[in-house]
Amino acid sequence: MMNEITGNKADFVGYEYKDVTVKRKVESVYIDGYHNFGWALDSTSNSVQNVNSVTMKFKRDRKIRNKAELTRLQRQFDATVAEIETLENSKVIRASTIAYVVGVIGTAFVAASVFANQDDRQALSILLAIPGFAGWIIPYFLYSNISKKKTGMVAPLIDQKYDEIYELCQTANTLLAR
């Protein structure tokens, strides 16, 4: 009777657990990648900290073979994904900054135009309103143009990083199969 309760000790698997919170757009990269490091997706949930993030819960056998090397490769994987996110963000950071600055300058011209109008200086008000309205229209085109150029520059680097992820996962998967 005691043997039935305790079960067969050879079937026992001790797990280690890991929670990973990532942006939704790289969720599938983590699910696919972590599988190669011996992790199995246990569950996912919406992140409490950020609406655009998801928390994934993984587990894997504590006695997995080549654990130290797999952990090293996993750290490289995490760093490479972080580099990809940084490169993705770099597409729009400069474009956004320039567009915001031009928009604020345009707003300053419109404000000056309003003050000139209040002081009964119609000609000055019109002269200030023209660059002001241009400062509200031009940022869209600046943003589009700058982000397209940056995307063209960064896209090959992002592809290279995805190739690095592929190689890391392939190496890790080979270690798991041994």
C-alpha cells in the first residue's frame, strides 16, 4: 500500500521555473527560443506593469544535461533580443524627437501670432501664423521621411541579429539532443 501512495521514484521530475516579462511583439520569439534551451511554456498572462507586455511562465527539468552551457547561450539569446528591441526603437526615436521639436517651435509661432493679434498687429500676426501652421504640418512628413531612412539602415542589422538568435537556438537544441 505504501508503494502505491509514493509512486515510482523513477518518474519524478524536479522542475525549475522562470518568469519572463516581454513586449507582445517578441512573445513568439521567446516562446520559440526558450524551447531550445529546455524550457516548456507553462502559462502566459497579461503584465501588470505594462499593457504592451506579457508575462510568460516557463519550466524545465532541474537535471537537464549541459545546463551551464544552455544557461550561457540563453543569456546570449536574451541579450540579442534586447539588442533587436533597441534597434527597433531606434527607427523612431530620432524621427520623433525632431518632429516634436518642430511641432513645439510651430506652436510657439502660433502663440506669438495670437499675442500679436491681441495687440492689434494683424500683419505681424499673419507673418507669425504662417511658419506656425507650417510647424504643425511639417512634423508628419519629417517623421515619415526620417523613420523610413533609419528603417532602411537598421533592417540589415536586425536581420543579422535574428540570424544570431537562430544560431544560438540551433546550438542549444544540439546540446539538448546529446
